[in-house]
Amino acid sequence: MKKKDSLRLLWVLWAAFSQVAIAAAGSRVEELLPLFPLADVVGDRAVNAPEYRLATGPLASLGSVARPEKEERVSGQLTQKSYEIPQVHEPREVMQHYLKALQRLNANILYRCEGRDCGRSNDWANVIFKRSYLYGLDDYQQYLAATFQAQDAAYAVAIYTVRRANQRVFAHVELVELNNAEVAMQARKREQITIDEADLERPSSLNDKLGVWLSKVRAKPADFQIFIASYSHSSKRTDVENYEHAADLARRFRVYLTQQAIPSGSIRLIVIGPFADEEDFAESASYLEIHTVDAAS
């Protein structure tokens, strides 16, 4: 075989192997975080990442440079996947899809933001993810960072959803299968408390139920991130009405927490409304979950 033909064959074999590796990594992403219905894959890449910077705070501009206010540096096998979503869906709806998947994985939500609280979409698209097609409207963006364990491995994930000015909707997922040294990230302590809608109508019983938890968080408020997930699934309401009802419950509970001297900056609202499995509503049609992450551990 001529040397030129041999090199060509090696290149073809390498390209084929690379495509197989990417396909395997991509299927792992969608096995753990199922594809949003009718989404089209528009970007797919798998590489080794000796130092991956997982943003766990909003983006801030330092001069001409944008960087996260907080981040975790991890290493492992990185898979990046981008999807175009049918335009009838909103970025918030797509993010709720991924939140449900992460909930099933018992994930630790390290950070979540929405709209302008995330920073500039241009920075997320071109500086953080280096995907220009993710540059959209600042008001219509969502970002989430989390860690979880599955299949005897530990993972970190960043998820970004956005609507562009031309109304096209995109989702971008970056999944890192962490090296053994990074499994310690999973040691972050998380506590979950469930509150029924009826509890919100009885402040005295709510104080009794949350007394110990409130005292712990008030003692060192800077050490905790508090995520309030709200659900509503009443047959007397439409899906939109259930969603709005769940959002109202979450807002009312945030007011309660701030009245109890919990800093509003440490509270994040995750409105799920009716978009959860029916078995999740077996005990109550409307309820809240308090997920407390001890960021100091």
C-alpha cells in the first residue's frame, strides 16, 4: 500500500472512531437527561476536559472580559450537545423538562438563574459556551448548574436555554463525567422539606414545622442556598392556571422566608406547576419542596 493511501486510511479510521465515540457520549447524555420532545441536535462534541469551569453564579463583566461570579473547577470527560427546540415552546418550559430529569436523579442544584439575573446572553453564548447561535434575548434565558451520581459515576452538568430574536429556541447541555478526585463535590449536604398548601394558611403551625430549620439557616445564612420547588395539579384548573398557582405559592413562601430573616438573595424559585409525574401529586394537589444545599460543606 502506498504511504499516501495508508495515511488516508488512517485518517478515515480515526474519523470513524471519533464519530463512534461522540455518538456513545451523546447517547449517555440523553440516557441521563432525556431529549426534549421533537428537539433536533445541532451540535455534538466529546472531549477530555482537564480543567472545566462550571459556572455557579451569574456572569459579571470585568472591563471587556465576562466571567462567572462563582465557579467550580472540575475535570473529566466532557460531552457538549446543542438542540433546536420547536418554536411553540418557551425556554422556561425546556428548563422545566431538565429539572424533572434532575429531580429523578436526586441532583444537587448548585445554581439556577432566569432572565437578566443570569447576565448577558451574548456572554453565555460567545464566552462561556462558545456557540454563537446561543446568543438570544436576555429576558428569555435560563441557566442551571448541578451535580449528581448515576451508574456508579459522578457528573456535573450545565444547562442553558434561550430564545433568539428571530424566535428560534435552543438548549445547550454540557455534561462532565467527573474524575474520581471530583466525587467530593457530591458530599455537599442537601436537606429536603415538603410543605402543603394548607400549611401556608396556618403560620403558627408553619413556624412549628420549620422552627429548627429556620434557626439553622439564620445562624449562618451565607452557607446555604435554598431552592423552592412549587407544584400544582388541580383538575379544576388548566395547565396554565396550575402553573400560575404554583408560582403564586412560591412567591408567597419567599415572602414568608424573608419575614423570618432569611436573605432573599439565597432563595431561588423553581416553578414546576402541573409538569411532573402524576404520582408526585398522590398526597397533595398543591405543595412546595424546600431543597437546602449546604455550600460550606
